[in-house]
Amino acid sequence: MITNELLTAFGLDLDEYEVLEIKTGHINDTFFVHNKKLSSEKGYIFQRVNTYVFKEPEKVMFNIEKVSEHLKLKLDKDCGVDDYRQMLFFLNTPNGKNYYVDSENGFWRAYTYVDKAFTYDYPSTMEVLLLMGERFGQFQNDLADFDANTLYETIPNFHNTKARIERFKQVMAEDKFDRVKDAKAEIEYLLSAADMASELSIMIEEKRIPLRVTHNDTKCNNVLFDKETLKPVAVIDLDTIMPGLSAYDFGDAIRTAGSTAAEDEPDVSKVHVDLDRYEAFTKGFVSKVAENLTQIEIESLALGAFTMTYEVGLRFLTDYFEGDVYFKTKYDGHNLVRSRTQIALAKDMQLHFDEMKEIVRKYSK
């Protein structure tokens, strides 16, 4: 919880303050802190980093700082984005660090909350999808000249689908919580589609596709929109910034924004890839990034959508078999439901794969 120790560590002096927990997100604990004497819209965001997920959180903060410094030089002033630069930079402690380890060994960071901005939990219109695509595409474009090899791989093998499949098999064989029996059909599908899902990993191994600086969590609520102009002004939540593929960022965005249902919709008959939504995002993303991508990268984007969907479904099921230790869950079996939803979406993407590839080609010409 937020303590005076934390406030003092980040140079804040709040006599009377209120703390509200922000319950979105699967990984970190997030809190909004504001001074009761001031408007509730003026305050700070505190996050306790999940050190089970991020084993070396100092490296996470190093990556964020280096990428943010690079982006600061390229932010589009015409969009009024100067007002939001503070969103990309964390408060420093007196010793100059952008994080603080408390007396209970909790790893914390803090930044100023900006009340002139908002995020969408779900892109409800084609216009929002287009703008979301443009902002994530511009993010990639702005980092095209940043050497990905200078960043840490903060979660080893994060999108190494081949390695995740092997881990899945190991966890399944151990079956510590006697849950494998609950997911026979899901296991059968994941193993049957493993070759297609491993293609990007093999391309990296064979050095046929370049590594880029990638965000690796391209959900709509990680794009900050201006309340007055309704335009996107910044990409936020850079915890998973590290070397990766453009297909990862494109694919993870499609996995959430291109689906007809929520990530944990229990009725899988409602889960499909919406090609209109897919096209809107693709148009925005490709228009901003295509000039800096190789042909093989462009051709890999549709595969990235399938691969990320498959991989997340695999990860949800792996976590279910391990006792729900990675992702936060709201009820028993939540990760199993999530896995089934992602598998249904991956299957539908396979059915529409040729159409998905053609839409990418349409906007890359």
C-alpha cells in the first residue's frame, strides 16, 4: 500500500491524501494518489512492479528511460504532445533513480497523472482503430533508428513461441494441480498448430527478419488520447519495451482490437476476427511504418496476429496448469476461459488468413 515512506522517497509532501486502486492490467499493482485539498484530477500514479514477472526490474526502468529519451526528441509538437511528455518520464528519487525499493523490498515507481488525457478500454469505432494504428505505427517509426541491441531483454524469450511451447509441454507433463484433464481439446489444438505458431521464432533464429524496438503490449488502453481533440498523443506503459519484431506489436493489437469479443468471453461462439476492424487498424499502422520495414517484415504482419493470439492462449493455459501464478485472475478457471477465447480467435484467423495478408499488402503498396 502507499505509505509516507513512498511519498517522501519521490519528493512528495502530501499532508492529507487519498489512495484509489486502479484494477485494470494483469501484472502490476497500480494506485492513484491525490491530495485531498486539491482537485481529485491532480495527482500521481504509483505502481508496484511485479517482480515475479520482471525478475530484474532495474533493467525494465533502464529500457524505459533510454527509449523515452529517444522519443522525446521526436514527439510531434503540432499535436500538442508537449503537455504529455511527463507521462513518459517517471519521478526521480533524491539519488537520481527513477524507482524506489521500500522497506518491504517492494519495487515502486511514480509519475504525474495528466487529467487532460484519457484512454479507451476498447476501440469502439473504426476511427479510433485507425488512430490507434497510426499511433502505434508512428511509435515503431520513431524507433526505427534506435539500436534494439542496446536494450535489455527484460523477460527472456518473451515472444519465443517455440520456447513457450516447450515450456507448455513440460508444465503439462508435471500437471502439479491436476488441471490438464480440464483442457483436452485446447491441448490438442495448441499442439496441432505449433508449427505455424513457431514460424516467426524460426525466422529470428535464421536471421531472416530484423529485430526492432517493440512495445510488446499494444492494447488500446496503452494509447493516450487528448480529451479536447480526441487525437492520440502518446504511447504509454513501456514495461515490456525490448528487442522484438514489428509483427509482435501489430499482432498483439489485432488480438485485442480486432476481436468481436472480450479477451475472456466465455461464449466462444461470439469470438471472431472482424476484418473491418482489422483493416482499419492495418491502414493506420502500415501507413506510418511501411517505409522502414523490409518486405519480409510486411509479409509477416498477418502471421504476427495469429502468432500473438496463439501464444497468449498458450500462456493463459500454461498459467492455469501452474496454479495461476503469472496473470491476475478474478475467479477459479479464469485463465482456462481466457485460453479458450484466444484459441477460438486463433482458429478464426486461420480461416481468414489469406484475406488478412491481402489487406496488409493493400496498404503497403
